[in-house]
Amino acid sequence: MEHSTPPAAAASARPARIDLNALMLFYETVNARSINKASALLDMPKSTISRRLRLLEQQFSSTLLKRGARSLGLTETGQALYHRCERIVAELEKANLQTAEMQEEMSGVLRISMPSFFVGWVSEAIADFAAQNPALRLEIEAHNRQVDVTEEPFDVAIHFGKPAETFQPTRTLAQLPRSFYATPAYLAMHGTPSHHMELAAHDLIVHQFQMRDRIFPWLRQGDGAGPPRPPRAVANNAVLIRDLVLGGLGIGLLPDIMCHEDVKSGALVRVALDWESPPLTASATYLARRFAPVKTRAFIDHLATYLRQRAQS
């Protein structure tokens, strides 16, 4: 009589799928001769490298690295795996010439994800980049969600604040200064604060991430002064916060790049305080740095240059 293997048993009998990204991480770490150096070279947290190497060892059911005080060594299994990785890398580097040419060309499609509020800040830069590269088609999706470039069909994902942990390279585009803004009418009615702790008595229009990250001093200081006044409004969209501030509802902490024209026209006033807000970090995550096409790198460079210039103006 023929016996069939239960599905659960069959699944457990199959070998675990080897993570090729982890193999390349192992290879680069061995070449760097230490996790610290690999962390610096790959711009990746040491904890992430260590965790992924441990998972790789679990997959092979064998110790691969001898972790010394100053440098890494290889076990016999590790040495064999390293030589296999060398062959893989050699094959990749000798890959089809047409593929290499496509990587270098400023043509084809570049798929970009970015927050919806960010579009208005950089539309001029995007139009300029498109004009400089007429053979390149841009596909831009604007939304308010976290994007993983390994899971979705994007070449580049722009995000703000602390990015989610990812094994893909992330580059800081700019550190954007932030200030408090209000309308002249609001300040005439409620007074203009000069000390940051005075803000606790004002109507504040607050971004959800500012609350999450406890940006404001009176939320971070446990001085027993009592709970602060609740915000007048909390939103998860910077454009909406700016519109509420322009409507005279209160004072909002906004990126300076967003308020230049409003200040020039007199619609908003920058509230000068004795406290400087930490800047807003703009970053770009993209697929595997080693093989990032020129068009991806060029777009990120263009955006970074534009944002830095705008932040300084």
C-alpha cells in the first residue's frame, strides 16, 4: 500500500530557501573583515548585519564566522560558502552586456513613490529633471503610506522622518529646518510667544508624527508643571496642517521650505523662539546600491541638490 507524506511533514522536509541578499551581505562582511567596517561601508546598522548573519547560519545549520575581538575569521563551512559567493559575484559582474547598458542609460521608466504633500515642494525639480532627460519616462505615485521597494514596483521611495528598517540602501536627501508659524491675526488676538514653554498655552496644529516623536519640549520634560493644553487639531498631512494654520486656527510647526511664499506675502509669520526644532529628515530608499541604475542615482542626486538649495534660500 502506498503511503503519502502529510503536507506539514513534506513542507518541513523541504530545505529553507536561501536568502541571496544575506549571502551577499556575508560576502561583503568577510571582505571588510569586521562587522563594524561592513556597517560603515554598507551604511547598514551593525545590529541588522549581525541578525542577518545569524539567520544565515541557522539556515545552513552551521557556524560560518569566527567572531574575534578585532576581526572575523571563517570556519571550514564559511570558507566553502565564501568561495561559492565569489563565483556568484564573478558571474554577476560578467552578466549580459545589454543589461549593463540598460543600467547606464538615461532611458526607459523610473518609478517613484513619494508622500502626497511632498509633490508641491519638488514639482519644479521633477519637471526640470524630466526636461533634461527626454528619453526617460517618470511614473510617480503620491500617497501617505510606507512603501517597501522590495515588495512594490518602485525604483525609489521618498519618505520623511525615521525610515522603517530595511535591508535596502537609504540615502539622506536633506535635513529640512522647521519653525513655528501663525497668521498675523492669530498672534494679534492671542499674543506672540517668545519662550518655547509659552506654546503650551496656545492653540497648536500638530502633525501625528510630531506627537509620536515627542518633538515638543513640554512633552519631553517631566518637570511636574502639569499636562499641556491639548492640541487644537492633529493631522497626518503637512498640507492640511499648513491650511489650518493659514485659516487662523493656531500655531503650527512646519518645514521652512513649505512656508517661504506665505511669509513673503504676509499670510504667515515665523514665530521666533528660544528653542530650535530638530530638522525634518528627507530620505530616499532604493533597490540594491551595487546595481542601482544611473537613472536612479541621477534622480536622487538631482532631488538632494534641489532640496539643499531650497533649504538654504
